[in-house]
Amino acid sequence: MRVGRLVKAHGLKGAIKLELYTDDPEGRFEPGATFTLQVPASSPWHGKTLTVREFRWMNSHPVAFFDGVDDRSAAEELIRAILWIDQDTQAAPTEDDAWFDHQLVGLDVVRDGVSVGRVIRVDHMPAQDLLIVQTKTDAAHGESGEVLVPFVKAIVPEVDIAGGRVVVTPPAGLFEEIPGDDAEDGDADEAAAYEAAESGAAEPHTGEPADEA
């Protein structure tokens, strides 16, 4: 599960400001804590881990120092990296209306009382998350494929883990073609979904996937 993102180099000694995805930052970022890094394959940190040397608050901002990151240049190589730890699949989220990724994957996606697909993965974007839905093949919805559903309350008003489903109220065209649309429009819709998730154009779901315990 992800616990933070590195957002900005701070000072000249390798400190990095954090975007926290945990409600226990002091516990998660105690000295010696080690994280798996999500970085581009071209990054010199690809395939490596990052270990906390020191965690502190500076002007109300969380800042961490890491082993092997001793100056600003090294810190800047890590900007936008996402920090992950092994997830305890037996643990339950501590926040109301929060879910781990493994709880969401496999759920039926229901619109107007009809199942239109299932969640196959969750893509984590900086501002909000996307549910990736494998749609069904039938006369009403056409060929199967993947639909990117922004995980926001306006589009995903209900998550029913016990019932094995999520309820969606998507805008027209998200799960089916609108007359006059073509493949290029579909590509544009997909790009727009990722852009919205990157920028936070929609209000994030208060119960977005819980990446912390």
C-alpha cells in the first residue's frame, strides 16, 4: 500500500517534502522504515528501496531525510516518486468509508441496477484515483473493454464491500458510445480521465482507496 509521495526538494541537504497518504506519519516514517519506490523505468532509483533517516515537520509541512540522499540534486531525482510498503491484507482501514485496493478489485460495477462490468485494478493518481473497469460483452454495451472511472462521489456514490459491488452513476458516454463518436473520441475520453485524476478536477471520493493503516 502507498503511504506517501515525494513532492519537492527542501533545502540543500537532501530533505524532501512529502504528500502523506497515512494517518500515522510519525509511525510510518520512523527512522529505519524502508519503502519500495514507484518511479519511471528510466529513473536511477528504479528497482531500489528508500530508507528513512529522519522525519520532521517544517512550517507544518512533513519533510523526510533518506539514506543515500545527501544533497538537493539527489533529492530532485526522487520528486514525484510514490512510496509503498507491503500491505497487511488482514488489516482493516482505520477511516470510515475507506477501502484497500484488494477490497475493490473484483467488485461488480452496477449502473441502474444492472451489472456493467467489474473492477480489475485501481490506478493511483496524484489528486484522485481511477477504478479500471472491465466491461461486459452484450447487446446493450457492445464489445468488452476497459473503462476508466474517476473514484469520486459524483460517479461512484456507493461502495458495498459486503454486497460485492460498487454503484456508479456515470456521465453519458463513459460506458457506451454516443452516436457520432468514434475511436478517437474514446481515446480522448481516456486521456481526459487521467488528466482529471492528475489535476484533481473532480472532488475526490471521501472513501478513496485506503493506502494506509
